[in-house]
Amino acid sequence: MSKRRINQRQSARIEKKQSLYRQKNNEERMTDGLVISRFSRHALIESLTGKRTLCSIRPEIETLVAGDRVVWQSEGHTQGVVISIYPRKSVLGRPDKRGQLRPVAANISQMMIVIAPKPEISWSLLDSYLVVAEYLQLNACIVLNKIDLPCETLQKQLFDQYASLGYMIVLTSQCQPKHLTTIEKALEHQISVFVGQSGVGKSSLIAQILPHESNISTNAISSRTDLGMHTTSRSCLYHLPLGGALIDSPGIREFGLWHMPITEIAKGYREFRPFLSQCKFRNCDHRDTVGCALIHAVNTHQVSIHRYNNYVKLATQFAT
């Protein structure tokens, strides 16, 4: 029997069927996933069943960070590829070497701002974190770590000025593990990110909260500079036993409010808001403008001079 010949039309029809078959198979392999961590052009993706797969990232996906929700498909038994990324509900960034904001964590719902008696607290930095939390509509919790060190004055200032504004304040110490119960309660059912000056004990706290995660590294504070050595090289998401998750982010010594409008910085101060619409001029910068209702509120002790001075510092440094 002679071999059957396939004409051009039949060949095109067969190719179309094969293409549709391959497309269907690819679609069947596509599934939703969660980014646990990012490694250059690869990411560790967790499937809906909890299985983790190292996936390559398609070139058209510019940024991918811990907490991102993605669509991916398997490539064999041990590898996969990230196809697309879902819109983010929130994204936290930090400045790179060129001063451009680079995403660090996505889809977070809560910011855990860690401070300590040592290294000495930067009040303007604390306020910058709170401004970003307000801007992104995140819960903000201030964690005062290392309370085994002398810090009575610091505690009083925190409760007088920040707890009165509605911010939750948690006291912790590695020497007093019982305090972890309060912070664990605050983390329940939230996607939290830990931020703060280097050396305040972020990684040590996380290591206490998640003792089974052996890859969380810690370092002692540098005796020469009193600044902690940066121990976390990339953002990583950790699930919590009681629900929710936390993202351990790289050490941040300065937080980026770059290019944020001055109006948004002012709105980030909760106690300022009732006065911002009462200024004489609509374009008031609330620093040295005649008829500023906020300055009047400061002068009449309706607004903390401490917080107002922090605002002026941030607005002068970062506002557009």
C-alpha cells in the first residue's frame, strides 16, 4: 500500500487541532499561586494545595515580590513558570541605589513597626512608616522591642502621643517570652510586614514567633556603629500557625516617601486631618503659610508640637 500524502489544507487543519490541544493542556495546567520569595528571575510559588515549586518568571513581568498572587503552570514535576500577576491590593517599596522605589512586599494588610531603646529611635522615621501605613490604608502596630533595657520615658511618650491616636502598641522582649502572646494575637488573620531600623530585632522577633523556620538569620548589633548588620537578603513570606502570614523584609534604615505629594504626607498624620481644610489658602503647605489652621492648632496645643516638627522634617525632605 502506498503512503498517504497530506495536502497543505489538511496539514494546516491538523496543525490547528494540535495547537488547540496544546493550548487546552496548558490552560489545564495553569493555576493560581502565592509568591513566597523571589530569586532573580525565579520565584518560589506556593500552590493552592500548599505545594511549593521554583518557577521561572516570564520576561514581561517586571516586578514580583513576596505576597504577590500569580497565575503559573507546571513544567515537569519540579519546575514551573509564572504566567501573569494579579493586581495588587497594596505594595510596600524601598529606595534602591538610584533612589527609585523598588517593591518589597505585596498585598499586605498590616505594618508592624519595630522600634527599640537601642539603637536610638528616630521619631521622624517612625512617623514616616505611619504616614505610609495611612496612605496604603494598612493597620499599623508599633512594637517596642527590648523592653528589658531602660525605656520608661520612651514608653510614656509612645502611649501619650501614639496610643492616644488609636495606634496599637505592643511591648516585647527576648528575655520575657510571655510578651510574644500579645504580638502573636496582633498578627492573627493579617498579612503583616515587619519594618524598622536595622538592629531593632525584627529577625529575632520573627525567629521567636516562627521557631520552626530555620532559615531566619540574626546578627548582633555592630559595636562600632550601633546599627545592626542587615541579615535578610530578600523578602520572604511565612505562614502563621494561628492564621495569617508575615513577610520578613530586608533591613530598612531609611524609608522612601520619595515623590509623595505634600498633601498626602499631611493626611498621613491622623490628628492633622480636621484642620487641613480650614486653612486660608487652598494650596497651604502647613509649614510657613499665613492663615494656616494647622499651625494655629499647634500654637493652641490642639496638635503635638513633636509630631508637627516631624511632619515639617518629612515634608521638607520628601514632598513633591
